[in-house]
Amino acid sequence: MWGTETSTTAEAVPLHDPITRTQRADETLFAWGTADPPMGARYRLEWRFRARPGETDAAPSLRTSSDRMKAAGIVQAGDAILAAVAEPFDLPEQAEAASEVIDALFAALQRVREHHVFGKGMGLAAPQIGIGRAAAIVIPPDPDADPVVLLNPRITDACAETDEQYEGCLSFFDVRGMVPRPLTLEVEHTTLDGQRKITAFPYGLARLVAHEIDHLAGRLYTSRMREGVTPIPVEEYRGIGQPWRHP
């Protein structure tokens, strides 16, 4: 079970107070509450049922990383939506629609986290959950940092200095590829109330943001790889769960 909070002053974020879980005989009870909700707060709770004991043989096999991402609701490579340019939001007029997409992205990220540990942070763009709108969420590598919500993002400046690191993509998670990216980015994006702002992103966060903005333009990271370089099977990759190293 998981949830998100949206208020009149903030975009959707994971619940600040934990959801409690208790066992009573053959029942599992989940509970959540808050004593100090922000003005205009809206909460969304979602859950997923697991197979009962003895039913696992009937469940679909999740043998590969891509199988697990597909089971979490992530659109896989080859789907036409991943090659299409996402439609921007007209904000603030479409703020409610944008909020619903943000909620859906947070819910999908929670599902994905059940299947994999992300030491480098993670991101997800709306087309990856079958929604062709210009929205993405990035979870920074720093576990104490707030999620980054990007609506109608556009790169306005990029550092000339680059580095090359392995990236993975939830839409074809069985491989990892070496991708050159700028060390820093400046990105213009829009808030739900229609304000445009520019945010600077450094190092690993810049890489994650660039990856998701590419998704909104209908590009996969493989189109950024140097000529002659190909992805490697995830079984050969040695950086899982570890942060990127930068000069």
C-alpha cells in the first residue's frame, strides 16, 4: 500500500507520515492518518493484492528485469508511445489533469521500487505508463532530497563538459548502456499554477533529468550512445545499487 499528498501550495509528493501495517489473526491491517494536513490537501491511497499462499504457481513468471517492470505497469520498448512527442499541459487551466498524471507517476514509482533497489536515484516519464503528456518525476540519488516534478520541461542550457556513465531504462531494463551526458543542466519547467521557472541540476541528477526529458521527446538513451557502442546485459553490469562516480 502506498500514497501521495497534493496541496494548493505543493505538487504531489509521497506521504510524509508512514502507513502502518499490523497483523491480526489471518488479517493484515493497514492504517494511515495525519494530524496536521496542509490547506486544501488531497490524498491518494493505492494498494495491490499479492497472491495467496499456494497460488504462486498460477502467477505469471517474473524471471527477467523487464518482466518485473512490465508487471509494475511500465510500457516496454517497441510501444509507439515511447517514440512520440508528449503533449504539453496548458497550465494552470489543465492543473487538475496534470495532478492526476503526477499521482499516477508516483504510484507507478512505488510499484517499481518493490522490484528493484535504485542506488543512483530513478525517474519515470508519463509515456512510460502509457500517458502521452509532458510530465516526469525524478527521485534524486540523495535519499533526503525531495522528488523533482517536471511539467513541460525544456533544457535551456547544458554544460560543455560531459562524462559517460551506464544508464538503465525501466522500459528495457535487461540491459545497461554507456551514455555521454552534460555534467550540469538548466531546465525550464512549469508549476501547476502556471509559473515558469528555471532549475539547475548537477551531475547524477542532471543525468536523470536529461534521460526523462528525452522520453518526453520520444527518444531512448540508445540514441545518445556513441557509434559502435552497444548496451550490455544487466548480468554483466557491476554498478547496481551504487552511485555514479563523477570527475
